[in-house]
Amino acid sequence: TMPSSAPWLLFPDAMMAGVILAVQLLVYPAFLHFSPENLLRWHTTYTHRISLLVVPLMLAQLLGGVHWAYLHPGWGSGVYLGLVVLLWGITFLKFVPYHKAISRGQADKTLLRRLVAENWIRTLLWIVALIWHLAVWTRKP
């Protein structure tokens, strides 16, 4: 029998885990090495380009998580949807304001260090969402 999971959702889950790891290990730390003028210039390009990748993936996780929870209510889908909603909340309440400050040229080293440090939470949560989904998908019914 088919596990009560949404296997197609593993693709955006894996993609977001990979994207957030690259952002956490490469992109955000690199912001500390830009001059304020160059950071402002690069950040505009970066946010536009990363949004083309991240927005569809995050939407897929949210809509897919709702669909999964509707079709297969239970711990598997409920925890997954909870993680995705938490990630949306953290992203829009915490990280969008950070990026807006950078876009306004208000980024100092403290804000950029906080961006790197606090993004570990999102990094771990996206990895946990992927692992959770894999565990639900592979468990014996």
C-alpha cells in the first residue's frame, strides 16, 4: 500500500534544504565581506534571483502540506504542515525585515552577524522538515 505521504513534496523539501544550506554556509556569511555600497548593489540582484527559486518552492511546501493534511490527517502531515507554517512565519516576521533593512542600506555588521546566526534556526527546521517527510514516507503502514 502507498504510505500516507505526498511523495512529490520530497522534491521541494530537498530543494529547500539544499538552498538554505547554501545560503547559510556561503551567501549570508559573504555579506559581511561587502562594502556597504557593494552589498546594497548585490543584495538587490540576489533577492530578486533567489526569490525566483525560493517562492515557488515555499508555496509548493505550503500548498502541498495543506493538501497532504487534508487527504491524510494525522501526525505525519500535521507535523510537516506545522514545520512549514513555522518556517513561513519565521521567514516573514524575522528575515524579510532583515532583508528590507539591507535593501535600505541600513545593514551594519551586527545585523549581518545576526542574520547568519539566526538563520541556523531556519536551516535546521528545513532539514528537519525533509527528514520528517522522508521518515513518514518510508515507514511501514
